[in-house]
Amino acid sequence: MSEMNEFTPDLFELIDEEGNKKQFELFDIAEINGEQYFAMLPAIEDDNFLDSDCELVILKSVEEDDEEILVSIDDEDEFETVSSYFMERLQDAFEE
């Protein structure tokens, strides 16, 4: 990897249930209980980012038809465990 790419954020385009596309920046990846999860924050798209919602999106990696896809977490207990982990990591990142 070149030096220039080391500091370039990993961006993902996510599509919600209504078909709306939005850019997200990868914050963290973690393996929890044998599953892989991705935490993302909305990408900064303009100068008003401080006034926008900064929701943390957490998705689970699953394999479907021999392809890795990211899906929402439907199980409440699983979501609580994973979101607690990422929220602690996010808080630590802001304290640094």
C-alpha cells in the first residue's frame, strides 16, 4: 500500500430500505463471537458536518452465494453486544 493510501478513508456506499444511497466511512472492524462486524460513520460531504447526525452504523458480514455482503443485525441481544463494543471504541477514539 502506498503512503498516500494509508491516510485515505475507506468509503462504502450503502443503500437503505427506501433505495437512498449514502456514503459512509469505515470506523472499525471487529470479530466478536466468531462473526465479523463493520462500524461506519457518515462520510463528511460538506462543511456542515458538525450540524449533522453522526449515527454509527453497524453491519454484520455474511456470505451469500459465495459473496461477502453486509447486513443489518436483527437479533437484539447480538446488536446490544456489538454496539456496546463499538461505542466503547468510538469513545476511546474521541478521547485520544
